[in-house]
Amino acid sequence: MPPKSRKVRASAAPATTASDGPADGHPPSSKQQQDVFHFVSVNPTSEVQKSHNRTVIRSHASKYIWRQHRAGRSEKGGSRKPSARDSEPALSAPAIPKPSTHEPSWSLPPPPTGPAELESGSSSSSLARESEEPPTKVEDFNEVKPSPYTADASLSPVLYRQERHPGNILSANMALGNSYDLVDGPFNQLTSWLADPGHIYPSMLGESAITVSELWPGLVLGASNQKWDREDAAENWLPRAMKNPPLFTAFLYGAAGHMQTRKRLEGAHFSPQTKEEKLEQIVCETETIKQLNQMMQKPSQACSDEVILAVLCMAFNRIDYSGWTVSDPWPKAPLRNLQWLDVYGGLSLNDHHIKGLLALIEMRGGLSQMKMPGLAETLSTSGVMLSTKYLVKPRLPFVPIFEETAEGRTPHWPTLLNPAMIEGQPDPIATAGLPADISEILQCMRDYNNVINVYSQGLLPELELAVIADRRNWIQYNLVSLRSVYEYHEAFFDAHKTYEMCRLAAMIYSMLVIFPLPAANRPFKRIASMARMALMETETEPDPFASWRPGREMLLWALVLAGMAAKGTPDREWFVGKLAAALATAGPGTWEEVKEALGQVMWMDSVCDMGGQALWMDAMLAGGAGTGSTAGSI
């Protein structure tokens, strides 16, 4: 057996071999004399020993480079002498401040309370504990001057604790041990940069960074009526990150969440977040928060585009896979990854950062004051996603890629005839007696549905993704902007009793087809409960469906969608019974007849057939009806 590497205390061995001694040439302090010496074999004979030696050597080299870099910056500044106490910036777990009394009208999930503890029995963890530098003192953010990000209680900064976690980025990486070679993410790009002294902070981003090559071009498909490509994204956003530390680390944080979520969306089997992935996000998050709080002390930069973009990355990239199931049974919608909607729809939101983001935008003067290309469009789309997830009205205005889209005239958007009009059938949306605003939105949704059906078959090759994305975002913005029936006066409800049920059904359909979100983050349980209440308020005696007489197709469409959304909830059985009752009163009998009625409103077979047919079969069993009955047409 080859000799194992040995670790001895400096007090026990006077030799100076491979020590983590001071890099500045000063006599070692009492703390440094207690550092650990790591002895490695120059002739390892096993892969385990080779890997261990590599970890020790990299850790030592990285710490040396980091100290040299910090010493050089301190000498250049000349404000104070470098010391062992401030040689490395501390990073600790964020402690979440108490919620403000000024809570938003929606309930947002709280951010994670801290990183997962490292396994105490692992060799890599013990190595980190023995070779850590003592945690340095961090600022007391309770004592900082008021700023746009810290003045209000709802925007209070994240506080830092230093007793539980590694003291800096390097020691955090050391805690991973051999995983350095296994994780190819922003965290390792950051630590690998430290081995190249030719760089200057914060330009740590390599050419292969996912942010430049994939994330930005897909997120910002156009800006100021111009399409973006990879070079445009790099030329407009990357130089800002190179000069702005909080924006740079925020990009790393966002890229880490993007890659982790995308890997799970594309994987055959769902896997929970690993220890390395958690640490990757924690390091980037805490470093960004620290840099942002420092930036807030400069009035000229507190509301800059770079700060707003950094807070946006923090607000929309929180990872929470607790609601994800092992297998997602829902069929996938076409163009679900347009503008990375599936990825950012799968990520969770951070309540505190969203409050800070909205406050910064307001202090800046609104989205119209944003100068960075693509930033206003990205903020607007993020606001639409926020409203969709939490069923609230948008807090930000709609900023289109093409100016004409704001007026409903998206350039180069194809005009297709409604199949119902071709066959000479009445339009169920137009004859349902709905108000003009929701009727127009439903017709735009159906038009988008038909265009995407044709586009998915390869029949519209000239249609650009920027045009599709702009049209989709405009439709969704107007849909989530519709007022609830409870915001109208009573006379409105008496005249349009089916309005609320149709509005909620349109929201369900949009989350499945138009603006598709991953199943784990669709608010279907809540929306199904709301739909049940809305349908109950339309019922009358003796005919509970009398309010739907002008548009029975709309009733069937709304019932099927609400029942699909109620899957796995106590409301499912109730909707099954209502659908059975509706089919029993001169409704279609076979599934093909039901689907024909649904298609007159809007329906996408590839996405909705599985859930709709399962609900119909349950209704047939509940009503005791045979599948061959054709009692009439709904």
C-alpha cells in the first residue's frame, strides 16, 4: 500500500514544506502558525490518492493567488495596509429578514434560509474544516445608511451570519473536494479563473460561458425593433458585467439556476438538487448581495441599469424543486422554450428581491428610462410571468419588441381563417354574450393557437421567433390584465354571469398552450378552486346551465379545462359531476364529438387530448352514459 498523505500541525513539525504561509513575505502570525501542513506523495499509485493530491495542491495554489491579488489591490488603493484579517472576503448564509407590513397583494414563497450542511463524515468536508482561514468580519448591514435597496423594511438587506459556512469562495470550493472536476458550472468557472493571474476582477467569465452563448440570445430575441444574435448580446451586456461586480456575480447566479433547471427539464428522470449545485448558487447569491449592498451606498449607481439587471437575476432565479414530481405526465406544448419560458417558469421567485426590483424601477422613473438594450423588454416579460404565476395584474407596462405589437398589429404576423368560419358555423366566442375585451382576447388566443399549429407542422418557415414571442407576450399581458368580476359593479355580473368562468378557463388554456409553464409551477390548484366558485355563482333553478344558453360550447370548453386543472385536488370529482350533467343535457356522446365542440372555441390536440379525454371518461362513468350515445350537439 502506498503511504497516505499526512496532515500535521505547524506546532508539531518545524518544517516548512507545502505550507499555507503568508504570501506577502511578512512573518507568520500566531494564527498562521497554527495552519495545517498537507503532505502529498510525489508518486501516487491510486486514482483516489491522485485526486486527493490534486485537490490539496489546487486549494493551496488558489489561496496563494487570491492573497496575492488581494494584497495588490490593497497596496494600489493605499487606504489601509493589508492584513491577515481582511485578506479574504467572507461569505455566509443569508438570514431572511422579517416580512414587511407592506406586503404585496399576492403571496410569494420565501427564499431559502441557507445552504445545506456539508456532510460531516466526508473527507472533503474535513479537509475544508482543517484548512479554512478564520472567517473575516463582515459589515453590519443594519448600520448602513438608507438606500433605495435598504430604506424600507420590505426592502431590507439580507443579513449575514459567519459561524456556519466557509469564509470565502475558495474555501467553499475546497469543501467540495473532488467535485471540482465533476461540476461544469459558473461556480467552477469562477474558481478556475483564480488560477489565471492575468485577469482583473470582475472579468472572470470565460468564452464558453452559457450566459453569453445561449442564455441572452434566447432571452432577448429583439430590442428596439432589432433582432439580437450572440454577438449583439455579448457586445451589449457582457462589457457591463466586466465593469460591474454585482452584475457579474448575478449573471453567475442566474446562469447556475438556468443550467440546473434546464438539465432537469431535458432529463429523462428528475433528480433533486445536489450538494454541489446548492453550494454553487449559495456562493454566487451571497457574493451578489454583498456587492449590491456596497453599490447602494453610491447614489449615482443605486438605480443604474446594471443594478436593476442584477436584482432581476436574483429575483427570478430561486431554485425550489420541492413541487416537482418524478415524472411529469402533462404533454409538452410547442415553443415552450421560447425566451426560455420553460426554464424561468420552472424557477421560483424571491419575494424580497422582487420588492426591491419594483422599488428600484419606480425610483428610476419606469421602464421607459432604461438605457441598456433589451433590459426594458426583459423586465416587461418577467412581469408578465410574475402575474401569470400568481394570478395578479401586471405591475409593469408592456414593452414590445416591435412597436406595432402594443396596438395589436405585430409585424409579419400571418392571418389565418378560423376553421369554424370556413365551415359556415357560428363563432361560439362571438355568440357567447361576453364583454368586448375578453371576447377580443379569446379570439386572439384562438388565432395564435391556429398559427402555432400550422407553424409546428413546418408550414410557416418564414415566421420568425421574435414575432411569435412578441405576439404571445402581448396576448398574455392583456389576459392577465383582465379584471376579476368582483372588481365590477353588480349590474355587470347580472349581465355577464359567465364572464369569470370564461376568464379563468382562458388562464388555464394559456398556461397549457399559449404561455406554457412547467406543471410544477402552474397555479392550477388555486385556479380550479376559483373556477368552482365562479361556476356555482352562474347556476340557476331549475336549469343550472341556463346562463350558458347563448354559448353551450363555451360551457363545455370551460368545464373540461377546469376539470383538467383540478386533477389531483378535491375539486376534481365536483367538475366530473358537472361535466357529466352537461353532457347528459343534449350534449355530445363520443369523445370525437366532444373534441369537435371544443375545437370550435380553441383546442390543441397534442397538448390537451390526454387530459381532456381522461376527464371525459370519468364523466361518462359518473353519469352512467354509454360512449355511443349521440343525443345531440351541444
